[in-house]
Amino acid sequence: MFKNNGNGTWSMGKPDSDRISTFQLDQEFEENWGHNRKSKSICTMENGSLVRKTQMSNSDKEIIVKMAKTDQGVILTQSCGDVKSTRVFHNA
């Protein structure tokens, strides 16, 4: 789920779970992932795509998630170190 809340904040996460992040663009925010795992993230808009960069505590690797909207749907790319994935979600 990814949505503009219309009040200067955005939300991203898995619907019907406690893993929904609400944030403002271009402002760093912290999250608690449980089991003493925390992260710092920042979300930006780059060429019409939402880009989220996350740094986990106790790790030197950065997680990057990019969501790009197209006429056909959404392209989601994720990377962490040398591992990369792409998912394409088509409009129904």
C-alpha cells in the first residue's frame, strides 16, 4: 500500500498489519521493527517515483525501494547491497 494522505503525509506498508509507516517527504524518520531492530529512513520523490532509503541499525547496508507509476500499473524495485529485485503490478 502506498498513498498520499492529503495532509502533507504519505503512508506505505502492508494493509491490515502493524507495519504501516506514515511520513513526510524529505524528512528522516525512525521505525522500530521489534526484537531490538530499528531503522532510519527517508523518502523522496525522484522523477515522479517515490524512493525510500532505509538504514537498519547494526548494519552497514542500505535498503532502497523505488515505486514508479506507469500507465499499466506500478513497478517496484528493491535493492540491498548486491541483491536486487523488480516486481510489476498491472492495473486490473
